[in-house]
Amino acid sequence: MQKITIVEDDPAMREELVLLLENEGYQVQAVTEFTEVVAQVRSFGANLVLLDLGLPGRDGFSLCADLRKTCGVPIILVTSRNSTMDELRALSLGGDDYITKPYNIPILLARVKAVLRRGGGLAEPDVVEAGGLRLSLTRGTVSADGRTAELSRNELRILAHLMTHAGEIVSRADLIEALWDSQIYIDDNTLSVNVTRLRGKLEALGVPGMIRTRRGMGYQYDGA
């Protein structure tokens, strides 16, 4: 069952959302204490967060930024303000979608399903392990045999996608599309440059040849 965390300070709105989403078959966590929200989301293992921008004590923008720094859970930001600048800021901070109040319920449910579908409906792990490599998504590092290397954001997302599809051939187009879903916008040439740099860092760790080029098809991580 997919899990959704609601971060909404209006009790009536929060209760309405809980009932609506539970009736749709989701497991729902309603946050009522707005301290340590990130810890609550992580503890629950949310697959999606509905995050109101107008929260007591701090706004949803800063909370969105904190969530995005520490976990890859999809975020739909909701607000009563219909402002293009608010929407742009929300998306630039890593929000996956933006909805204004009052809700159109069918549209809200459709967007929830769409965001969950793009994210696979699964909370992103903090650590990915395959083929002797340990990739920390929160620290931005990869480790092998006691050695550690720091990765750029692009390198991190590329390696994470290849490791989670270990043994499979991932086309360049699929890899670029997966990066776009993570708010990383690169072209084919930039992908090649990042893969080359990533291979260099893995070689320095003593694990060369982990990313193979399958000509005419794409890349394959050999750590299955």
C-alpha cells in the first residue's frame, strides 16, 4: 500500500484529505506537530508528501528544501495563493507538482497518481548497494573496499539509476528521461561527459569496468 504524508495546518482541510485519500486506498499520515517534519516523513516511509506552503513557524518552501536535501520522496505543494512566482519557486526547490486551493478533487487525485507513477510509487532509499559499491544518496558519495569518492549531482543520479537497474541495459534516452524526472536537465553530450568522469572515479576506487557501454543500446552496470 502506498503511503502519503499530509502536512497541512488547517484541521478541517487535513481531515478531508485524510478521508479522501484513505478512501482511494492509500495509507495516510497526517502531521499535526510541525517540528521535526522531515523526521516524521522519513519514519513513516512516505511515498509522497502533500505539503502546504502556509505553515505555522516556517513556510513550506524551506521545508520542501529540507526534504529534498535528505530524501527523494516526491512532493506536491499546495497553497491558497495563486501566484506564478510561488509556483516557480516551489518547483525550483524540488517540488514535483503544485496545486492551488480550493481543490478540484478529481484533478488532485489524478495528480497524486501521476506523481506516484513517475516515482515508481516507492520512497527512494538513502543507500543503494550493488556489485560491491555502496552509494549514499544523502551524502553524495560512493564507496568500495574502504575507499570513498565524492560525486557531483549528475554523477550521483546516473550511478543510482544504473545501480538500481544492475545487469540491465539502460538506453541513453531512458537515462536522460530518468534524470529529467529528478529535476536534472542534461543533453546527450553532457551525459557522455558525466559517464566518463564517473568511470574515472570508480577506477580510482579500484573498481574499473563497472559501467559498460553497449554500443547502439546504452549502458549496463555490471554489479548485478
